[in-house]
Amino acid sequence: MANEGRLIRRFGSVQDTGEIKTLVAGPLSLDIDSGKLRNIQWYGVELIRAFDYPIRDPNWGTVAVTVNSESVEQNDEDWTYRRLFTSTDGRLAGEFNASGDRTGHLSVEVSFSAGADFETARTGFTVLHPIKGLAGGDVEVTHGDGGSEMLVFPKGITPDQPVFDMAGLTYSIFGMKAEITFEGEVFEMEDQRNWTDASYKTYCRPLSRPSPFLIPKGETLRQKITVSFSGDGPQASIDGSRVSDVFGLLDQQEPIPEVLLALEPDFLPDTNILPICQNLQVVRGAVRVKNEDECHRVLQTISDLGLSCDLEIIVPNTAVDAADLLMKIAHLCGERNILAEHVVAVPEDYMKSYQPDGDWPGGLTPQASVALGRNAFPNSEIGGGVLTNFTELNRCRPVVVECDFVTHSTTAIVHAADDKSVFETLEAQPDVYASGRAIAPEIGYRMGLVSIAFRTNPYGPAPLANPQQNRLEMVQADPRQRGLFAAAWMVGAMATTQGYRINSIALAAPVGPLGVIYRREDWPQPLFDDQADRIVYPAYHTLKALAQMAGQSRRPVRLADGLFGVAAQSKEGMKAILSNGTAKSQQLKLPSRGHVLLLNEKSFDAATQDMTWLESADRNRTDEIELGPYAVAFLDPA
């Protein structure tokens, strides 16, 4: 029970993360994590982030598998790993084999045998290449016909695939080289930073082929990847960050972004919890609606909470119908004397994702909606962009001279949902903002909802159900939203905005699967469902603290990998929020003594039972902090 309580407090679920096994053969090392090979290093330099072999259903959801057997053999010279598995419906049997040795040879093979016809959007190897040390660097590509060419890993995020028809890749990081060959399928590469994955991804099959496709009964797919690593040791510093130098010089030019609450019909607080929502001290709601009735309901909540209002409006796909809806919503705002200060309108068809060279909708475009929005809301700032991920903005860029601001959202579990991958998405956020600023260098940059889980699904009919509350891709209800995990991740999400002049960011809804206030739902919520005094999730206090800092002068924060921080200079002095994005305790030495409040496993119960915990809990005056797994520290002036 003690272990279950620890898991619930960290992750909102009793689902264990499983054992991670490290294999070492001389200078070659890697981790085995739930069947994946991860963190593949040569002399301590990560040259490949991961090998995986997911099975995707026709809607791009990940098909769960049952592991039938797993074995590892290891000595000082080499190692082998074997894993046999079956899709949970029993229709697809798989075998994965990997081997590596101290000379730098690594081989991975996978096969999938269909016991019945199996329809899939993708089944096969994916290889993740890290961003650090590769972005903007050279890569030699060998094609299927034996020819080769020199290309460059994109520095800015590219909307289309940077590499096609791959039979081999060769690249170097800090002087360490990886030579990779592919067999059994045609591979290509995409820039996964579009979805905030911190990697370039090599995958099969090519997106130009029909999807989904059928693996007929009795057929077996086989693929093999071979890697040769070389180099005698890194020729450059791998990580220049220092824990001891936490806070940089005061930067008066960049304020902390404004924090918004995401509001739509499914995310509205009941009357009895309005005071808990008001206690958050968020002053603006990001309202998303698609018809008059929804707008009426959400504007009532805006009035009840006394919030300012931004509008995200999903409009019909024809100009006439879109203009009519926008005028009706503007009228509703006028009736309530609510000024929608920022408005963005996106046609319904553009809530889905399209390949850059694919078939795009023929109706109203997001850019054409800008003029319609300006006509209906002449006293508002009108934005361009999308209500989904940066991917869709990058592929459908607004004409920025016609817009007052640009907007998009992000979600962390598009391609992977394990704990490590979710925090790795924060590595890619700065690249997203840099690429967004390249698209819109001078106008406002107002982020939509930045969350772990899905608000909407551009890649399928809807976010996937998650009744068992497991770690799954593309779901709207992720159990970690209830744990310390989400509170720590939220600090990281705000930390990544540093340096990019982000005006605002929505970090949660009040209630629901993306909320910070407890509400009984259709899925189990351990501790909260069976204890009536649980009222808020840990992220509630993180959101409140960030909202209090909004608009204050930002102080740059520099921390070691896995730690995140946001600091601001107020009239009372410097305030900061720090978080640990790892499963290991981290020691942190502060430049000076201050009053510190820790949100961790020990304070979890008190914090979830008291909406005023941030103000009422006792603080320690110290210059040293021990941040436990996924813990958050709130620092006030000494």
C-alpha cells in the first residue's frame, strides 16, 4: 500500500513505470525501457535517442501488447536482448532481437506475423535521433539505389520531411560517429519537434503510401537496422549547465507571460467550486466555442468568475456561415458587456492535420477567417494560426502582416507517453518558439493550451478513451494530471518560454481531464474519489503561483538537465518556482537564503486538501533544497 500511495502521489495512478535495465559493453551503453532501446551512448555521448517498434491502429492509436517472454544475456564484451510479444487482440505476433558489443556494433531486428488480417496505420521500426549536437549539422544519406548525398539536419523546424528514401545515415555528435543502415522497408525522416518531441524521427513506411494498410493473414514483416559507432571520446563539452549559478541577471525587457484558463463547455466549474476557481487568481479565460449555445454557457462562467476573455472560435467551413456565427458571438459578448480582447477563428476542417503535399480542404481557410474576425470584432486584436499543434501552424502559416498575433497549442503525448518522453518534450519547446518567432518575428505570440494530454485530436476522430488510466498516447484523460508529475511539468512548460517574448499561455482548464480542480469523472481517480476532503490537484498550486508572477520582470534561470525554473523580480524581491522533472532526488544550492515551500510526496495530502495551501503552509528559510521526484519548490524573498 505504501508503494501504491507513492505512485498515486507522483503519477495519479498505481500503474508502475517498470524497471529500466542498463546494458554496457565497453564504451557502448543503453537502457532497455518497456522493450525500447533508449539513451544509446558511445563514450557518454547520446548518438541515438531510441529504437522502438510500435504498432499503430488505423487511427494512429498505439496497440497494446502482451509480453510473452523477455531475456538478457550480458558480459563485459557484449550483450543480447530478446523480446516476444503479441498484440492484445492476438492477431499480431512479434519478435524483437538486439545485440551490441564493445567494438561499437549494434544490431536490432523485428518481425511481425499476422495470425489474422491486421489493419494498421504504421507497424515497424522508428529511430529517434537527438536534437542536441545534431540541429544544423551535416548528415550523409544513402538512398535505395546506392547513391548518397550530404544534407543538413534542420535548424528551424521544417514542416515537411527533410529526408526521403533512406537506406543509410551517417552523422557525428561531438566527434562521435554513428553509421546506420536500414533493411526490409523504405525509411524516411520527419522533424518531430513539430509535435514537441525532442528528436528527428526515422520511420517506415513512407507517408506517400496508402494509410492505413493491411497486413494479410499469414504474412510476416521483417526489418533490420545495423549501427556502427566510432570515435575515441567526445571532442566538446556535452553539457555546459551549472547547478550553482541558478539565477541570471535581471532582464527588464521580458515579462513573465500571462497565464490563462482554458474554458469550453466540458471544462466549466459547477457553482459550488467557483470560489476554488477564483482562488487561482487567473484573470483571463481562453474561451473555445463552436456555436451560440456553447458561447452563451461559457460566457456565463466568464461573468461568474469575473475574468477577462479571449475567444477561440471554431467556425463553419464556408465564409457566409462563418461570418454569420462570428457576428452572433460578437452580439452575445456585447449583450453581456464582455470585450473579447483577443480573437482567433479557425474553420472546422482545419482542426485536422494535413501533409504539406496532401489534399487540403477547399473551403474557408484560417487566413481568410482573419478578415471575418476583424469585421465582427473591430475592437479586438485578431490572431492567425491554429488551435492544434505547431505542426499545423508550420504547414499552414498565416500572413502575419494581416494578424495582430499568432497562436497554436502543444500536447506532450502525440508519439510517446512514458514519463521520460513527456519531459523530453520540454527540450523541443524552445525550438518550437524559435521557429514560431521566425514565422512571426514582430507580432504577438499568444499560446493556446499547453498540456500533457490531448484537448483535441488532429490525427483521428477524437482523443482516445483511457478508462484504465494508463500512460497512453493521444488520450485526453492522463492520470499524471492528478499527480506531482503534472505540477513539475507545468513549471517546465513555463520555463521554456524564456527568451521568446511569449505574451500568454494557457496551462490548464479549471476542471475535467485537463483541469487542476477535482471533479468526479467517468474514470477512477485514486485518493480523490474515496476521500471527500481532496479538492485540488498539485498542479493547482503551480498554476496559481505562476499566475501571481505573470507580468513581472523575468529573471533568467539556468539549471542542470532535468531541473526547471521560473523566476521574477517583484517589488518585494526575487520570487522563483523550481521543479524536478526526474524520478531521482536532486540537490540544489541557492545563491542566497530564502523562504522555501516544497510541494512533494510529504506535503501532497495537505496541498490537495487546501486551496490556500500556497499561502498558509509553513516555509523554511534555507539556501539548500532537496527536490524529490517530480517535486516543486516555491521560493520567496528572504
